[in-house]
Amino acid sequence: MFTKVFKDSDELSQAAATSFIDLANAAIQARGRFLVSLSGGSTPMKLYARLANESVQWNHVHFFWGDERCVPVDDPGNTYGAMREILFDKIGLTNIHRVESELEPTQSARAYASTLSGFADTPFDFPRFDLVLLGMGDDGHTASLFPGSPVESDTPTIAVTAHYQDRPANRVSLTPKVFNQAREIWFLVTGAGKAETLRRVLTGEKDPEQLPAQRIQPVNGKLVWMVDEAAGKFL
Ligand code: 6PG
């Protein structure tokens, strides 16, 4: 595991954008495509905005989502919808494999599993992502894996009913089974409000049931925590 500490969220986002493009170029050269699982929340939006100005073979980049809120795409809570304005409308034609968030959650999770199976890497029924981006909530949740939810999951996708802040309750999430097969996983975490949870997740006792971010442990990949000084102050 690597921890990289940046002065602030601007520096972090710039560094993440540069590394994203480097990784995309390397994956496209090696395997002809770059499969990335995106995270929602506010933290990665600066990164996504920066990517709009970067040059890469976007037609070889495939975008998936680690989780999504089950609301229509024009709802402010929909991550795909937010990214459409920030990134996709700017870079033009791309391969977008979004969660069909307008469906009923269980149906949506099933449809998304079927989308994933179209990119499966044997022996799995889902792809081995080149990059997974994740955030962490101040309660230690990641994607839509919330404290108290089952630590293990047999399926690649799950429908989740979450009660968190004022965000929509129904979500679809990938499970650690999928995340942990990725080649690289980057957590992006900023702000003093997350400092204590970050300390517990990275240096405290193992409690993956209450700290879902601890469930993310790549089997054969690289895990990078990109944090700003405020979030990393107790590390
Ligand atoms: C989502 C997420 C979620 C997010 C964290 C951190 O809400 O869409 O995938 O897991 O990454 O809640 O959110 P912030 O970046 O807004 O703090």
C-alpha cells in the first residue's frame, strides 16, 4: 500500500489526472483498452474536470461506476449525470457503461452485472479493472458499502438501501469481490473531517464491518491512498 500526501485538493487532483493519463496510455498500449471504475461524491469532481483537458485515446477508455444512486440521470445526485456535464460532453464519444439508475435497484444491479460480464476476464464474470477510483465517507464507507453491511458478497453487484446524510437511499454498488481484482485502486480523500476515520482505517484495528474502506485490499494489484494534508494529519 502507498500513501501520497498532497498540500490540498488542487494538487491532489492535478497529480491524479497526470497519473490517470499515464496509466491509461500504458493500459491501451499493453491491452488495447483502459477499463476504469469511477467514484461519486464531491472529492473526484476536480479530477474529472481536469481530465476534460487531457489528451488520451478516449475511444479506448471504458468508463464504469463503482456505485450509483438510483435516481434519474438529470437528478443532481446522479454521478453519471454530473460527469456528463463535467467530462463526457467535453471529450465527445466514449465508451460509457453506466448503471441504469432509472430502474428499480435490484433490477438495475442485475443489469449492471450483465454489463460487467460482457467485459469479463476469465475466470471471473466481471472485468479486472485497470483502475478503480474510490472515495471514503467520514463514517468509513466506500462506494455504497456502508458500516454494518455484510463484509463478504458472492455477487459482483448489489442493490443497497442506504441512509446517509441527505443522499438518495437506493443505490447499486460493485462489491469487494470486483474491486479487489483491480490492477490499481486509488482512494481520493480530502478534508480535516475525514482525518480521524482515515487514521482508524489505515493504522487502527481491523474492523471491516464498521469500516468498509478496510474491505478494499487488492488481491494482486496496487493500492494507493491519495490524501491531502488536512485528511492525513493523524497519519
Ligand atoms: C458516492 C460514493 C461515496 C463517496 C463518499 C465520499 O457518494 O457516490 O461513491 O462512496 O465516494 O461518500 O464522498 P465525498 O467525496 O463527497 O466526501
